[in-house]
Amino acid sequence: MKPIKPVFEQMNNEIQNIRKEVQVIAVTKQVGVERTKEAIDAGIRHLGENRPEGLAAKRAAIADDVQWHFIGTLQTRKVKEVINQIDFLHSLDRLSLAKEIQKRANQPIKCFVQVNVSQEESKSGLAPEETLEFIKSLEAFDKIRVVGLMTMAPNTADEETIRKVFKGLKALQLEVAAENWEHAPCTECSMGMSNDYLIAAQEGATFVRIGTALVGTESEG
């Protein structure tokens, strides 16, 4: 696999030339501890995992001051294993999950509400028209702070289709932010992955989640 540092530096320069506010999350779910440490040594400070086991193993082995993001679906029964080990959750999409976070979290958790902007049946997330009401309902949960919205674009080479999805999330994020809810400042947009992160940056992303294009893949061993 390629060394991470030059890849990250080039990628980050491209992103920063578009928008200075964008943070790169290295999605390390398909690599082991040593490759994850290489990402940290390259200057990356945001790491993304999608399995409780992978998160636990890497947290146990890595003492560096990094921000941990849980991306992908979080099963309600797994909340107790994950929620006090992370800084950000990118997949809040149902009341049952919110209730379990409220029950298990030791402190307020920074959450992205997942929105299925493309409305693909294969994707999780709220419908755009459900999003405001759902976020409003979270006001009673003092362990949840809605910092932003998250979405995934369709897996397509059609740039305009991708761009339309990202524009939709950004518009919705601004709509939520305009409500000035104390529990939901909603200033962030988590969108863009290996194939479309530059488009996401152009359309208002503040976090991009990059796995294979940045750290590659390997056997967890």
C-alpha cells in the first residue's frame, strides 16, 4: 500500500483549496492498528470506524489525541459498547437509538442525523421531509447534541446526481440551523467519500469520510 502521508497531504491541499473548513476523517474500518497509526503519524486527527470490535481494538492500542467517529448503522443493542468511546456519531436516524443513547451516554454526544437525501431503498436515514420534526423531538434528550447532518450520495459516475444530493443536504442543514435550537446547532455537513469528496467540499461539506482512497484496505488479521 502507498504511504499515507503524501496521499493525505495532496488530498488535503485539494480540499482546502475549495473550503478551509473541511476536516478529513480517515475511515480505518478496513485496516489494522499499524496502518491506523501511520494515518495519525501523517497528521490525521479524525478516525472513523463502523464496528464496535474495530473501534475497541484501535482505541486500546492507540493513545494519541484523536477524535473518534462512529460511522455506519449503530444497532441499538450495541450502543452501550460504543457510545462512551466516541466523540461523534454519524448515523442517528431513529427515536429508539436516541433513547438508548440517552440511557447509556455519560456525557452529551455530538451526533449527525442521517438523512437519505437520495431516497434509495438500500440506504438508511430519515426522509428529508421528516428531518426537522425528528430533530425537534430530540430536545428532551440532554445526552444528544445534533451538530449536523450526514448523507451518502448514490454510487454513480453522474456528477450532477451526486451534486444534487449534496446540495439537498446543505439546504436542509441550513434550514435546521435557522431554527436556533439549543440542542441542535446543526452547523456541520458530513458528506463525501473516496469517490466524491471534492464534490462534497464544493457543496458545503465540513467533514468528508475517506477510506480506500486514503488508507487503502488490508486484512484485519
